[in-house]
Amino acid sequence: MKLIEQILAKENVREALNRVVSNKGAAGIDGMKVEDLRGYMNENWPGIKQSILERGYKPAPVRRVEIPKPNGGVRKLGIPTVVDRTIQQSIVQILTPIFEEEFQKNSYGFRPGRSCGQAVLKLMEYLNEGAEWIVDIDLEKFFDNVPQDKLMSYVGRVIHDPGTESLIRKYLKSGVMENGIYSATELGTPQGGNLSPLLSNIMLNKLDKELVRGGLRYVRYADDCVIAVGSEASAQRVMHTITRWIERVLGLKVNATKTHVCRPGKLKYLGFGFYKSSQTGQWAARPHESSVDRFKGKLKKLCKRSWSISMTDRIQLLNYTILGWVNYFAIASMKGKMTETDEHLRTMLRKVIWKQWKTPKKRAWGLRKLGINNDLAKLTSYCGDRYEWVVRRTCVARAISKEVLTRRGLVSCLDYYTIRHSLKTN
């Protein structure tokens, strides 16, 4: 069976459709939602399949959306229609096992069974072997600047299937719709489509092989690549050599202002920072300060006193944020940060509750219900709306304790981190 026939096989497409539906996501330019996808595909798939086999299928342009970056600026994403997401996912499911045979072990991004945490652990392994000088490679607008002909030549050398190659090329050239205006895409692979992660790894696998050929210790997650070497002189030499190779062979642009040589303590990689432990003398990872600040900012936003939302719903949203963040950084050392964050979060929630109680009568009632004696509860209830002072300097902190908030369902950052860190590192 030809590769394109495997991609369009009933079972493969059904699996792809289920994944697209479960991932939800926004509609493309046609406005079709994932809730409508199954019915549409049941009715129209035979015709779509035939047009793909006859090479007459024309993918819809992607819908351009802009996502703010944490450090300023925006990241441009291209949202395909839900039908095109299904077809792209069908391609990915068949091609991934084929290209996994080609990919290198130090590539961790968007691959089965691999994660950011594994990339960081591998980098720490290099640092603790004495490779304490870092070459941090920054590819300028990588997803926007991928040379499509070069990418398709790399694809073709492996799969040797003209029908599949034709379909992939059509997705690369499907164009972008932004504010009702169509733009052709002669460069790049739109970030946001199901195919894009696989195609990015295919493009950069050539770089991986060059680094392996040179005997270099490196880690790559998508377009985030760092190389660890033993001396500053070696790092400078590698940086210049690899930069020239990337631009000459891959046709990609290296950002000269962001590509640099540094010590591990100055590196930010995948949201992590690095430090040498005074106790063990070994390099270890922790969340970068900017990552911690963003996490605290999200918690603060969810604890706005002016936000009219039930405490149950607020705690549910807080837990979702806490679980996701801690799971990501679970391999890092951050007990102190989690203790500090827990305390600050409980303070913010006490302010929310104090405001929700509103009147002295309700505040006295609430304090009594939480075990404060009547006289102290009444006295505290007339302390007014000096929120910071009330929740820190009065019996409110004792009444709305960690145990009380835990019973309400709040996950402790520290307690959850302790569990996840133990599982990740043992």
C-alpha cells in the first residue's frame, strides 16, 4: 500500500479525527468548530479523499492569530481549519514512526515519550561532566523562515512517495488569511498546524547530525538549541562555525544579537535557570526568575478581589494553573520558591474572602464559624477594609488557615511539588 493510501485509510483518519476533537482548539477561516467536525467528515470524507488521491485537493489558508510572548512582542500562529487539522494529523501519525528512525537522541521537542524535562536533565549531565561553557543558538523567526524547497527535499529523501510529498507541499503553500487579506506563504511552515512540529524536526535533524558528526555535546528542543563545551575559546569557535554552517547549509538566519556564549548561571533554557549547589558542588536546575514571576502573575490575576466568581470556581482555576506549572518544573529545585508562593497565595485568598464577607456582621459570623471566639471575632470584624493588614496582623490568618483552604480544595504548591519532584527524580 502506498504511503498516501495509509494516510487516508479509514482507521488512521478516524484516529486523527478523535485527536483533533479531543484537543478542541479554535476554528479556522471557515468558522467550523470541532463539535461540527464529525458530522461534516461523515458526509464529505469520500469526496475529500478522492480529491487528495487525484491531487486536486486544495487546503484552506490558515487563520493568523497573534499570541503575546512573555518577554514582549507576539508569536504569530496559523490556525488551519478543523478538516485540514484532521488531514495533517493523519499525515503525522503515519510519518512519525518513519522519521523517528532518522532523528537523533538529543532532540527532545515534539517527539513521542520525550519532554522538556528530559532535555534539561541531559544538559545538566553535560554541565556536571565539566562542559561549563554554553553556546546558545537562536534561530531568527525559525518557523517563518524555513526554506520550503530544502525542507521538501529532506522529506522526499526519506519517504519517496510523490502523493504524500505533494499534499505536504500544498499545506506549506496554503497561505495565510489575516483581517480578510490573503498572503501567499513561499517561506516557512505555519506554527500552529499539526504538521509543523514534525516538519521542524525534519528540517533541524540535519543540524543534529552535523553536531553529532563534530562530537559536540548538545541538546535541542524544537528550535531551542544549546551546545555545552569545556572552554570559552572552544565555545566561541563552535558558535562561529555552527552559525556559518546553519546559514550556508540550511538557509536559515541565526539571530546574531541573541546567539551568544555564556556560563550556565546566565543561561535561560526552556524556562529553567541553572546554579551550582554549594552543598554538592554539582549543577542543578531551578525555574528561571522570569518563569516564577509569570507564575505569580497568573495566580495574582486569578485572585483579583474585583472578580465576581465563586470561591469554588476560583480555586479550580488556581489548581489548574498550579498543577500545570509544577508538573512542568517538577525536576527543578524550588522548595523555597514553592513555600513562598504558597504563603503569598493564601494571603491573597484571605483578602478575597474578607471582601466577600463584606459587612462586620458577616465577617464576625465567618470568623466564629472557623473557630474564633465571639469577642475576638466581633472585634476583628470592625477592622474595615485594610486588607493587607487585616489578613496578616489579625486572627484572620489563623481562621483561614492552610488546612481550611485545603478542605475547600486548594492544592498546596509545596505539597504537590514535593510529590512530583520525588516521582520525577527517583
